[in-house]
Amino acid sequence: MRILRIVVAVLVWLLAFVLLVLAVVLSLTVVLLPVGVAVGYLSLRLFRFGLRCTAPRAKDVQKALRKTGRQWRRRTRKALRDAGATR
């Protein structure tokens, strides 16, 4: 599922880049300046959407933190047990 999200993000970034270039070209003419600004705004929103697609979801981050926390607790308990046994 993560690979699919990355592929979607790359495609969205390509579309956003093309729209950004189009916005720059449209903004060069005074008559089409409002259209160029609107297209530029749309391209920036698409860049942001692509970035959100590549960032890990909150649920995945919480799951990883719980797993890491469990591992640290187990290691700590084991280390304390081992330290107590040698004294």
C-alpha cells in the first residue's frame, strides 16, 4: 500500500510541476495573469497533497512507537534482572 501511495505522490508532483510551469508562462502576459495565479495556487496545493501522500500516516507512526516502546521495556526489564542477579 505504501508503494502505491508513493507512485500516486510522484504522479501528482509531475502534474503539479507542469501546472507550475504553465502558471509561470500564463503570468508573463498581463491579460492572463489572474489565470496564471489561480493555476499556480492549484499547483502548490497539488505539491502539498503529494507531500501528504509520502508522509507516514498517524496510525503507522503510533504502531511503530508502541512496538519500539515494548522492545525498550523488555530490554530494560531483562537488563535489570541480569544486573540484580550478578550482585
